[in-house]
Amino acid sequence: MSATFILLHLAGFVALLLWGMHMVHTGIVRAFGGHLRQALAIGLKSRWKAFLAGLGITAVLQSSTATALMSTSFIAGGFMSLVTALAVTLGANVGTTLIVQVLAFNVVAIAPLFVLAGVIAFNKGGKTRTRDLGRVAIGIGLILLALHLIIATIEPVEKARALRELFAMLAGDPIIDIALAALLTWAAYSSVAVVLLIMTLAAQQIIPGEAALALVLGANLGNVIPQYLAAGTSIAAKRLALGNLIIRMVGCVVAIPLLPWLAGAMAALEASPARQVADFHTLFNLALALLFIGLLDPLARLCTQLLPAAPASDDPGKPQYLKPAAVETPSLALADAAREVLRMVDIVEAMLRTFLEALQKDDRKLLAKLPAMDDALDRLHSAVKLHLTAISRQDGLGEADRKRCSDILAFTINLEHVGDILDRSLRAIAAKKIKQRLSFSPEGLQEIADMHQHLLDNLHLATSVFMLGDLQAARTLLAEKDRMRELEQLATSNHLRRLRDGLPQSIETSTLHLDIARDLKRIAAHITSVAYPILEQGGALRRSRLLDEGQGAASGERPAKQH
């Protein structure tokens, strides 16, 4: 078999190994995801408990990146400090080595049993968790099978001089080995898979012991890359990844000049080259954990200094007025919550204006701003909701404050729903129009613009009603809801008329036009809902729009318009 075919087969079997690990990871997350988060929460009290929680969860998930993302979510929620999260990361680094230790033994004979049991559980399992565990068993079987196939493919390399020379060249410099293994780990998104591959190469004596240990160092270093990329724009996640990078880099810098001695020590400890790689991988991470577990406080301060938090003004989704200390004074705390709701109104107005401008100009870049705006709206909504929940728990909260708390919460929920409509429905409609290069008729586009302007006017009026609680303004706002319904009906009627007249633009955009009118009316309903509590308190709201039996058509009466 030529060297090219050997490399192709190796790539395919490594891909099979990665897919098996993916199946194990997803199966465990689906079966026990919530329980794993609860187990991680146990480690909030001390760094040693955090270390053990990170070790156990990562040993099950086989993904230190997934454990890091869980830790980041706790940091963002204020439930975990960076020091505790770094302790979890130290445990996660050790946890990834446990599966390597297990697979260092020759367990390929039971691979078919795992696959068979997994297929039976997946196909015949009546419960969702049974099917998920079947997925895990199939993944384990694929991992074992892939390792066996990799070994079987590499065996002829002993006779392939070109490949041996290639590996010999790569094994000559530990820095090159570390860089190569780091890049492979980044590409594979799994240090476990790369270490298993290194074990296989070492077992076949294709690479010497010193080079194998250098490759293990690179796999550990490269494992931080996907963790950092997964951090996105989260400062907390980037700090956690930076701390892990510093820990791994210190370990590599210390280990590089000691590689000849370490290779000899591992050879004296274990005769099997594969076991030497697995043991070094575990001992390296254990040594780093013992070294840094007491240095996490200065490490956290260093990461915070290197990656300072962005100014509050740069994040529109970060609350500016909510103060935990003010919760004990409900009137002040409710006023702070109302100020944050006004910021939510500003975001909703910006989303409405951005949507119409993007629709009129067919501008994809404008549409791309809506998801970020909706995310900011969601974060403000969550912050206000937690703030109001804390207020409602105060002893001796008056009835008026309790009602105001409920009204503010109702309005924030409706504003959040408006953001969802704009982001998930109207943005998709506008994107479809732009992608298919469709255009509304001038009359149809004007009808949408009129409804949009009426909606903005309603939003301003609703804000006034929310802040002042004026009964007459609330009546006017609810009347505008009926006016919005009439505009939607008029737009629909005019659109159907244009369809009957055979106007090409109306025919092409029929569904889009009607969907936009429907969504704008839905938004109006959410906005005007702020008037109901005020009207109900003022006794100006009927309990039902329905007429009693015996009234209406039978008596010749027309139903009065309800507001």
C-alpha cells in the first residue's frame, strides 16, 4: 500500500475516532446534562471541591471545553468566581486523562459488544435516557474499533521508508513536535483523540519516547485553543481560557528541557510505550494541578488585569441602574427597575427602525444587527426579572408596591416578546425578500410604513402610560389597538385587491406582505397590554367583549366597541 493510501486511511480512522467521542459526549449530555450542572454547582464552596467536580464531570463528558463552558455560565450568572472556575479547569484537565488511561489497555475485543448493546438500546429503548445511553455505548465501540484500525494501518509503516523518515524528521525537534500536536488538537477539537493517536504511534515504535512526550505537551497546549475560540465575546470565558493557557504554558516551559530525563523515567516506570504516554499525560496534569491549586488567586488577578471588563456603556444589555442594596427600599428599587425598562423600550424602538430601514433598502448588514439587539434585550429582561423577584421577597411589601412590581414585570415580558417577533419572524421575512430579490408595490410598502409609524407612536404612548399611569392615556392607547387592527385589515384588503388586479409585485410578495402585517399587529397587542392594569384598576375595563345571551343579532342591537 502506498504512503498516500496509508495517510488517507489514517485520516478516515481518526475521523471515526472523533465521531465516536462525539457520540459519547452528546449521549452523556442528553442523558445527564442537568445532573452534571448540579454536580458542578457542588464545587462552588471550595477550590478542592471544584477540582473534584471538574475532574468527575470531564471524565464522563470527555470534553474539558464543555466543562469550561458550564463554568463560564456560572461566572456570568454571578454564582462562581474566577478562582473557583480555574479550580474546575484544573480538575477538567486531569479528567480528560482518565479515558486515556482506560484505553491504554487492550480492550478492542469488547468493541463489538459495545456497538451491539448500543444499537439494541437505541432502537428498542422505550425511554429517552436508554436511547441516549445506547448512543454512548455505540460511541465507545467506535472509539475502540478506530484505535484497532489505526494500529492495523500503521503496522506496515515499519516497511515504508518515506513515512518513517517523515516521522523521524518531525521527532527531531521538541518545539516542532509541540506545535504540530497543538495544531492537530485544534483541528480535532479533542486532546484525547490526539493523545490516543500518539499512544498508537509510540506503541508501534514509529516515534521515540522523547518525541512522544513532546507531542503530549503539544496536545495539552492545543486543547486551550478551542476553549478560547468557544469563549466568543465573553470576557469571563476568555479569562478562564487565558488562565488555562498560562497553566499549560508554564508546564510546557518547565518540561521541555527535562524531556530526556522524563523519557528515561517513564521508560523505567512502564515497559509499554503506550502506557508511558498515558502515564505522562496524567502525571503532567496532576503536577500542574498540585502546583497551581494554591496559586489560583494571583492567577485570577493576573487574568483580570490582562483582560479587563469592557465599560458598562459598551454593553447595552448590562443593567445600569439596578442596585442590590436598594432592594430593601422597594420604592427606590422599583424606580430603578422602571429606568431599566425605559432602556428596553429604546432597544425595541431601535429594532423597529432598523427592521423597516433594512426592508426598504434591502440591506443585509442592517438585518444582521437585530440578533445582537435582541440578545441585549433578553439580558436586560433577565436582570429586571431577577431584581423584581428579589423585591417581591421583601417582608412588609405594600399592596401598591406589589402591584407596581407585577405591572413592571408584565411590561418587560411583553417587550421581550416584541424583540423575539422582530428577531425570529420579521427578520426572517426581510431576509427572504432580500435573498429572492423581491420588491413590494409602492402602495404595499407605504401601507407597511404607515403601520410601522403607528406602531412607533403606540410605543411612545405606552411608555407614557407605563411611567405615569394616566387613565385617559390608557384609554387612548387601547383605542389605538383597535386602530392598528383596522390598519391591518385595510392593508390585507388592499393587497387582495391588487392580487385580483394581477399586479406582479403583489403576487410575488403576497405571503411576505400578509406576514409582516400580521406580526406588526402582534407587536401592537404586546405594547398596548400595558394599559390593561391601569384600566382595570380605574374600573374602565369590561370583563368580556362578548354579549350576554339574548343580546346582539336576536335583539337587533349592535355590539358596542370595547376598549
